[in-house]
Amino acid sequence: MIHTLEADGIDLSFSGRKILSDIYIKCETGKITGLLGRNGQGKSCLMQVIYGSLSVKSKSVRVDGSYIPDAYKRSDLLVYMPQFNFVPGALKLERIFRDLEVEFSAFTRQFPIYNQFFQSSISSLSGGQRRLVELYLIVMTKSHFAMLDEPFSHLSPIQIDQMKELIIDEKRNKGFLVTDHMYRHITEISDNIYVLVNGKVHLTSSLEDIENLGYAYLSK
């Protein structure tokens, strides 16, 4: 069964500056939806509004047509990886994987170096190691949808390629909304791409559309 996540009617302003307006964005299970936009355009704000961690006067977030006011309370429907570390630093990897019902052995088959950290707190890892663990957890958590905000930050090129393959494989089980300033990774893995410009999202159908919206020159 294909599930849908839709958001519209979102209006957000800071200090009189319009950040988001006339938004409509749609994600489906089985697909990776990319979200591009220059710094300060409101990509993170949009994800936070959809998730429910940022309050706005008006919004409509729906899963399969049913209104979901506070998606953060429904991890079976939507999970979110913010730009910053979100797992409490004192927690051990053993507990984190157990609580989120993600198989640690499957993780270490792909990333064997983490076997030695099973009883370690996540704060003892390096920045890149911790980012990879948190990204893996969100990608593999059982949910209809996952939103990833700057998922490839602090990862090595090899790790980025590994995680891109994992996201592509896992889209069989969920839908993804992904944004990253390393936009070529987004264009490579996405089935659909929205560009956020001046508070509005534009669904693109080609690299030329992205260029015409003034985001980046991608065809060269």
C-alpha cells in the first residue's frame, strides 16, 4: 500500500519577514523527495513545522488524508532527523538501538567498526561517528516517513555513498523527505525534487527547472 504525506496551508514569519507561504508539498512511500533551497530559505523550518516542533498559526499536515496536528507524537507515521544531535549523549548504543527497535547486528555488518562501541555512550563517539549512528537509526526506524535535514554533514565520502545506498534501499519501506547543502547527493537519489524560493515551494521535473529557479547550475 502506498502512503502519502501532505503539508499545506503553512504560513510562517519572523520579525515581519515572510519565511513560508502558499506551501504544498507531498511525499509518498517508495519515493525519495528532495528539498533544495539556498541558506535561509526555510527548509529546516518547513520540516519542523511538518513535524510539529515549530508552531505556526496555520498548517495542515495529513497522512493518507487524515489530519495529523502533532506528528512528533506518532513515530509510526513520521520520524525526523534535525541538523543537530538529537540522541541524549549519556545513552549507550545498546539501549538506543534496543529502544528504537533497530537491529544493532545489521548495523555492524555494514559498519563493523562500531562493534567496539556497543556498551559505549553515544557522546563518546566522534562527531562523524555519532552523525552516522543517528542517521542510520532514523533511516531504519519503523515509520511510514522519515525527514532528513542535512544528513550527510560530517560524514566521509565513503560513508555518504553507503548511506545513500541504504536510503535508496529502505525506500521500499517508507518515504523520505531529504535536504542537504551538498545538493548533488540530493539530485542523485531523489525521485521528486522541490525547490524552496522566497517562501514558496516549486515542484521540478528536470535539472533545467532547478537552474531556472536560480538555485544552482547542475547540467555542467
